[in-house]
Amino acid sequence: MSTFDDMKKVEVDMTSEPIIKIKDVSKTYTLYKSDQERFLALFKKPKNPIIHKALDHVNLEIRRGESVGLMGDNGCGKSTLLKTITGVTFPDEGSVEVDGMVAALLELTAGFSMDMTGRENIYLKGYILGLDEDTIKTIEEAVIDFAELGDYIDQPVRTYSSGMRVRLGFAINVNISPDILVIDEALAVGDAAFKTKCRNKIKDIMESGVTVLYVSHNANSVKEICDRSVYMKKGQLLFDGPTEETHLVYLVDKRTAQIEKRKKRIAKLEKIIREAKDGEDIRKEQELLPKHRKRLEQFEEDLAQYTQELEDYRKEHYGDEPTVSD
Amino acid sequence: MIIVFLRDIINEHKSFGKRIFVLAKTELVKTYKGAAIGPLWAVVKPAFTLFVYWFAFTIGIKKLGQVEVLIHNHTLSFDRFLFMLVGFIPWFFISESITKGAKDIRSHRQYVTKINFPVSTIMTFTSLSRIYVHLALSFIMYIIVAFMWGTSWYNLQYFFYMPIMFLFFLFLSWTTAPMCAFSPDLENAIVSIMSGIFWLTGVIYNSYDLPAPLDKIMLFNPINFFVNGYRNAFLYDRFFFEFKTEFFIFLAEFIVLFILGVYNYNRLRKKIPDVL
């Protein structure tokens, strides 16, 4: 299934200037309690607003040709980080420097005009992405060819199926020869044959030395593509290292948090059972308790295993002295 | 500070260059695509509006068939249709610019929240697409004026009024579009006062010919500057600077609007992707 196994790894020049330089970046979102409050925020600063810290002093440098995976649970700030790199959103503090053209396989159909034909949309999207007419002309055939739309290319996009739209969007984004490719689990495009084609194309792009940022919940696919990964949690960049190590750090951290949570739940249940008065119905709690205990055991086993694996990995790669700490 | 702010807008345009014109064309194509008579709608719609008002004022209310205007101490008499026509042509552009201009960012939401795009150019290319329509309508108007009233060198003032009008409403959208992106309230407010603004503007009637102090108050409505300005150029044979009070009030409003636009755009630009 995997087509990345035989991929040639690109040599990264670690002494070169980074292509992406994120320096001490923080970003908070203001959550407005109501539409009225958002309207008033136009004219004056809201009093004690609800603030969500999406990025908390993040530092990251990525060099040309590197492929870096982003790990972390939902809401950890991955998407916000990618958005600051693609230049959609702006940090409150710190600076983001990107030296090259970014293509994002995130919003494949963004910017399409439904009433225009596929071919017209190739031009429209090209202009929006910052290409000039001559450049678009040179990639036009490649895009049409890749998207496999046949005669539909001269039909309005509104008549396309959603799969066709995504295919067209994907074809444009991978054919504009970007310097940086941002992929957010977009490999699931169309049918199996097209998926393979997409993976091959991404592989080609990566082999040509393009910098790749990859976000996925599937750790195996990150391992396939990226040598290096970073782990984010609650807006902070907690760990930066080889993908395998980062994944283990992530698992250890996640299990630790889960054990914590499970223990609290068990303590709560125990308290209810202990303090139950006569005649009170506690059958549900009594039923739940062993289940939770069993899960806790499972988690603790996992944690021990992952901790061991992490130790082994570090011993093998850095010798006895642990040189990297989390 | 305004200079620094303005630099951002200028840089956004510079990096975008020729593509602004291509996107303006695209904007037109988008509007009329899929309709059998396509771009003809750009003419049919205003022509029908004009006909309805002309019908009401000339056929319906019979004595309003003629308009008398005091210019250079002479009273000129115009056919109501001609008088209205020259007023309506800038008005069509203005009303479109105010209502659509306020929606510009919201209606191009994808350009703001999904990709890195020079947001201030959205207002420019949509305004451009509206001015293309305006140019076409102006051409038709000029043919009618030439036959009904005749031509003169004063007509060349069109090339003063038209670009100023383009800029004025572009600057207005620098304020309204980011604000409407924040909250649709403003958008609704603008749409609801538009018909009021129409009747407070001398499109159908002569705004100079109102009892004092209303005639003076009308000078503060910048839309009157354009509506009367087009009549200066095509009907009144008068230069734009001849009515000094009108000209300087407008100039002051123009500068204030420009500063407000630059200030508001820069203040809200970076927040827009987070609220849209």
C-alpha cells in the first residue's frame, strides 16, 4: 500500500539559511460572547474577553528540503501554526519568515468560482495564488492531465462532483512548483487509483527537494514521510526531534495525561460509593468502577512499554547519557 | 502614521500588479456567466429603473416633465428624462459601490481565510469591475446626451469626475468592508438606508433648487457632488471649481474619508481572518 518506502531521501544542508523561521510566535484568539460583543469590538476593546491561546512562544526553524511532521491532538495549535506559515493569519507576537512559495493541500477548492469552467478556474486560482498568465499557461496541460476531468474541463465547476472539484484543486496545487508544500491529511482524495497517483506525485515533489510540512493523525504515515517531527500541546511546541522519538514522546505524554484523568475519575467514583447513604442507588457506579480500573491498568502497561521504548531509542542513538530532554 | 499604513496597501497592490485587472474581468464574468444575454443585463437593469422613474415623474406626475436650473444666472430648462439620465448614470455606480463594496471582503471570504491574499486588492478589483460597467453605461449616456443636448469641451470633465468617484468609493470600502467582515449589522444598515440616500440625493430632482437652508445642507452629501458634477460636465457647461463651496466641502470629505479608510483597514486587517 505504501508508496513511500522506496523514496530517495533528500540531503538537507543543515548549515543553510532556514526556509521557514518561526521566532517566539504567540497568538491568541478572542472569543466573543455574542454577535453584539463582536460588533462592539469594532469600536472599543472588549472588557475581560475570553481568550484562547492558540500558540504560546513557538520557535521552529525548517531548512530547505526537510520534511517535518506535526503531531498533536485536536486544538493543540497545529492548524494555527500552519496558517501563520501560509500567511493566512498573523501572530500577535514574534515573527514568521517564509522564504518561498507555499502551496497548501488544505483547502483544495478554496477560491473556485462555481459558474466558471474548470479551465477558467485553473487561471483564476493561479492568479489568486500569485502566478502570472505565462506560468499558468505552462502548467495548464499538466493540471488538466493530472485531474483526469476529460471533457468536463470546459464545463462549469458547479456541475462537478465534489471528488472532481477536489481533484482539480489538488492538481493545481501540486503543479505550481512550490518551495514549501503543506499537507494536512489531504492524501485521501478520490478513489484508490487516484490516491496512489497523488501519493506518487507528492513523492516526486519531495524528491525534487521541496520542503514539506505534514500533519496527520496517522503516526505511521508521518513516519513514512518525515524524518523530523515536532510535538505540540496546548499551543506549545513540546518536543522537536526525529519522528520516531517524537512519536514516542507523544505517546508517553498522552498516556500520562490519560492515566491522570482516569485516576481522577476512579477517585470520584470511589467517593460516591463510600459516601452513599442507605438505599441510594449506586449500582451504576459499582458497575463502572472495575471498567475504569481495567482501562487504567491498560494505560499504565502502555506507558511502561512506551517509556521503555523511548529509553531504548535514546540509548541506541545518543549513548547512555540522555542528551535530549523533554 | 497614515503614510506607513498606506505603504502596506500600496505594497499589496504592487505585488499584485496586472493581476488586479484580470481579476476585475473575472469578477464581471462571474456576475454575468450562465445568463443567456450575459453582459446585456448590465444595461437592461439600469435602463428599466430609469424608465420606471421617468414614467412616474413625467407621465404620472405631469407637471414634472421639465426641470428648470439656475446656472450662471440663467435659467436652463431640461427635459426631465435627460436631467435624470445624467444623474442616474453616476448613481448606479455609486449605489452598487456602496452596497457591494461593503460586502467585498465577506463575499470573497475564501480569499481571506484560506489563502495568503493581498486583501486590499479585493476592493480594488471589484471596484474596477464596477467602473467597467459604468464606462459602458456612460458611453450610451453620452450618445443620448449628444443627440438631445449637444456636446462641448466641458464634457471632458468626465475624466476628472469619474476617477475621483472611483477613488472616493474605493476609500469608503476600505472602512466599510473590514467592518462588515466583523459584523453583518453594518451591511444590513447600509442596505436599509440606501433608498433613503437615494431620495436625499438630487438624482431625480435638482438639489440646488431647495428652500434654504436645505440647499446648503445638500452640499454636505458627497453623492450630490458627483451627480451635479456629471451635470456640470454634460449639461450645465460649468467647471468643477466654479461652485467653490460645493467643491471645498467635498474636498474636505474626500480627505477625511481617505484617512479613515487607511486607518480602519490597517486596524482591522489582521483581525479579519480570525473573525470571518
